[in-house]
Amino acid sequence: MKWKWFILIAVLLLVGCSEKTYEPKEVNPETDICKVCNMSIAHEDYAAQLVFKNGDYEMFDDIGCLMEFLEGTEESEVGAMFMKDMTDNEWIDVKTATYIYSKDYWTPMNYGVLAFKTKEEAEQYMASEGDGEMLAFDDLKTFNWGVHH
């Protein structure tokens, strides 16, 4: 009988220590408002979102708004961040995405930064739509959003 209790406690401890996964939620254009600029999220294909570890969500109409919001947010509170991929309009992880910037790329708040799942997709977009500057998530942290806005 003692072994059953030991196994039960061990299983509960392992479950409690497992990494929590966060899922993006779909945009509701009727109710979702960008946390930074207070615009409705009318262009869902440019949307971004932040999921806090406590389960709360914040929605953004442009990656630039998400990055502005991050400046005043404790990183330890953030569970995950997602952005719409320009190729297939699927949610992708903000930290692993490849970004391109051009002042000529249209985005809802005119930041000109687009997200792609792969570097190859970003390169294809630049080849067809005009040159841009390739960026990684760490580059977005030091990107001068105010100059490009």
C-alpha cells in the first residue's frame, strides 16, 4: 500500500513540474482591441498576441504595438507570444519567427515589419515585393520603433 502512495505522489510531482504550453486564441474583430493603440483588430493577418503565464491574453493589431507593450512588461510574466505568418496566416511563435522590415511594407500601424515562419518564406516575399531588411526577434528588441512609425 505504501508503494501506491509513493507512486501517486511521484506522478503528481512530475505533472506539476511539466512545462506549460500556451495556445494562441483566434481574433474576434468585434471585441478585440489593440492594448497599445486602442484600434480594433480589423486586419487579422497582421495581428499579434501575448499570453501571460496566468492565462490572460493581450491582443495587438501590429507587431510594433506588441513590442511597445513588452517594454513595460516583466518577462517572467510572459508565457508565450504569437504573430500571424504572412505566408499562410497561421499563428507562429514571435521568438522563432523571421521578420523583414521596409518602410514600403504596409502594416496597420505603419511599422513596416512582417513575420514569417521561415527565412526562406521571408526571402521569397522580399524577392516578389521589394527588398527589405531581415530581422530576428532579438533585433526587434533594439529596433527603433518610434523612427519607423
